[in-house]
Amino acid sequence: MLQRLLLTTAIAALALTPVLAQDSTTGTQPPTQTQPAPPEPLAQDQAAPPPPDSTTPPPAEMAAEEPPATPPPADAIIAEESATDMRADKLIGASVYNTEGEKVGDVEDIVFDKDGKIVGVVLKVGGLLGIGGKSVGIKWDEVKVSPADELMTISYKKEQLEVAPDFKTQEAIQSEQSSSAMPEPQPAVPPANTTQ
């Protein structure tokens, strides 16, 4: 009887071996890794093929490529800023002074015409520490620019600019027009008393 029990236990253990080899967390067998086959040796007269290069297009695509770009002509390029030039990033935010040396405002924006020529600057005038104040447009021919000193001057006093009309952008004009085109809401009229 003991012999039969030992034989049954041995057979059960052999039958359970594949089950015990399974991964206990997922219930699947662990993946087996296969090794890639070693490359076949090349014959003495064969050269090794070059490794694939993802940047080199196939020969058929090489013929269809465009030629390298050429730069614009030399007379269309500004290679460097000259001492008499002033860039827009130096203009916007720059302080503007009158001829007496009094600061009258700061350049808030530059206005161009349809041909791309500067027609004027918009100055931020008045206010305290950048709060408040108003925007005033000044024609470009009224502004004297000294690029070497990064200085802009006009011949008007601060008081004159503070009473000048506000500069209006196209967005502000369109907003005013659309709000004036809308009819004002009429007050609701209470219903007439119908009881007799």
C-alpha cells in the first residue's frame, strides 16, 4: 500500500511540474528568449554591405531631390547694423524727450502705411508707473531719432500731449462702430391693467 502511495505521489509530482513552472502572478509561462543566428561568414572576395543609413535616401529619390538653396542677392541682404541705424526693439519702449530735455512719454508702438513705410509712433503719455495715461500718435516726421545716443526727441511739451486726442486702433474703431450700430434696449413696458 505504501508503495502504491509513493508511486501515485511521484506521478502527480511529474504531472504538476509544468504547472509549477508557470508565473504565479499572471498564470502564464515566462517568455523564452531566442538568440539571433550568428551572421554567416563572408567569403574572401565579398565585401561587407554598408549598414543601413536612415539619412541617405535610396538612389531613385536622390535624383528627384531639389538642388541646394541659394541665398538672396547680396544687395538684398543687411549683413550688420550700422552706427546710424536703430532697430525697432530699441524704439519700442524707448523714452521720448522734448527739446528742453523733459521726458514726455514712451514709445508704445510704431505705425506703418500700406507700403511698409513708418508713418508715426504711438506714445504712452501721463499715468503713474505705467498705469493710466493715454496713447497719442505722433507723425514720424515730427520725431528726431539719434541712433548713436538711442535718443528720440519731439518739439512738444508733456502738457500738450496730455490734451491731444487719443490714438485709436482699427480694433477700437470697429468696436465703437459695432456698439453704436446696436439699438439701445428699450425699457420693458408694464402690461395694461385689464381688470374692470
